[in-house]
Amino acid sequence: MFKSMKHLKKVSIFIFLMFSVKLYAASLPDELLNLPIHLISGEQTSLAEYKGKKPVYLKFWATWCKPCIKEMPHFEHVQNEYGESIEVIAINLAVIDDLNAVKETIKEFGLTMPMAMDKSGDLAQAFRLVGTPYHLLFDRNMNLIHLGNQANESLDNKLALVSQTKSVDLLDVGLLSESASNINLTINDGKTHALFFTATWCDWYLKDSRPEVSQNCSLAQENINDLSKQYPNIVWQGIISRLWTGDKDLLEYKKKYKITHPLEIDKSNHLFHQYAVKDLPTFILIKNGKVVSKETNFIDKGKLEKLLSE
């Protein structure tokens, strides 16, 4: 009898823990459920609209992202195969991208799923995007069941299961919570601050798809190197995009351009989001705590010198 009671107690504990984990994993916060997704059609939607109705598959992408473009046939296949049972939504990052480029890709691959552009960066920030393509799959109760950067067998299996309302193991929603620290900037100190936003890959990765941007990235870093030495009384801070970037990439980039000014990866993406940086590179000049200039073209170095001298 005592053995039976002990066994029953163990089973009870196991069941409690199992349901506790799933309950925790299912707790998608309201801020994510209700976050607006602005479609290029002019319509607006959100995850909340589909809760209790149908699963949702979100895919973040960019027109210059080579893996994203390679996966487009698969993406359209998913829409054709599961579009009735799963809400498929494409979300363009709107980073170094515009509506015309998005429409060209839609036409090239015959994409038919709803298309959004994350012009504010709110979606990428909220869903903790660190690289594209970025796949997020939610079941009909808006539990997170998949996230990753590849259209692989795991994703395909889960799409097939949720399309038939079959159960899929849940993921901890904490995976979408930001854990990285913000870069600490003291802007309201009465000093002039120069913020330079760039990426370690924009000079070489975009060489073929965005040659003008690639050249601008190289020229910008060289100009910033010179200007930071020319105007030492200004507080300089280089801010690197966290997309596809780690500490090793940062070190190699510093060595490549012989950088001496402060330079950090925006690991929480806080500053990129705060200053709505959508073009690479971007230079922001701050005086008395206020943004007085935001520049994205670095061909005219004299213009920057004039701004810094005023």
C-alpha cells in the first residue's frame, strides 16, 4: 500500500510539473499578441486576431538576404499548401529595403501571402530578431512552437501537424524575451555626441546586391575614423548591428579598419530601435540631449565636418 501511495505521489508530481511547464511556455504576453502588424495592403492585423481560430506562421526576411531569397519557393509552397488552415504572414525588415524592392520580390516569386514591412522596427525588437530568415510558428492558442533561421524538416513537420490541429511540443516564450544588456550612453551631459551606426558585414555582404550601400559602408567607416581624431572634444560612439554578429566579428572589423574610437555591438538592439535606424550606415549628431542631424550619405565628408564644427 505504501509503495502504491509513493508511486501515485511520483506520478502526481510528474503530471504537475508537465502541466506547469506547458502553462509557463504558453504565456505569450498581451504586448506580443496585440502588437500591430501593418500590411502593405494598408490593412492591419495581430496575433490576437487569430487566437483560438488558426495557427500563425511569421517569417522575417530582407530582399538582400541570400538565404531568404533561396527559401522563397518553399515559403510560397507553404502558403499554397496550408494557407487555408494556417495564417502565413511575411514580414520584411525594412532595413536597407523599400516597397519597390519588396514588390519586385513578390512578383519574381509569385508570393501570395499577406506582406508586412516593419518600418518602425517594433516587430523585430519584440520578437527578438538577431538574423534573417527568421521563422516563428504559433499554434491556434498562440503558443510558441517553433523559432529558427532555416526552413528545415523540423519546421515542415510542425506546419503539417498544426494544420491538422494536432498537438506539438511547446517552446518557452522566454526565448522571445531580451536578455542582453543595453549599451550605456549618457546623452544628457551637456556634451556633443556623435553616434555612428553600421554593421560588420555591410561592406562585403552587400557588395553584389547593394553595391552603393557597400561602398558607402566602407567610406563611412574610413571617414568616421578620421573625424573622430579630428574632433576629439566630441563624444564618439560606434554602434554595430547585432544581426549575424558576434564578438569575434567585431574584433575582426576593428582590425580591418584600424578603429580606435569606441565601438560596441548593440546586443539588445535598443539603440538601433530607439533611434529608428533603418539605413546602414547612419550618423546621428546629438547636442544638449537632442538629435540635430541624421545622415546616411558619406560621400561628402565636408558636410559632416561642417556639422561637427557648428
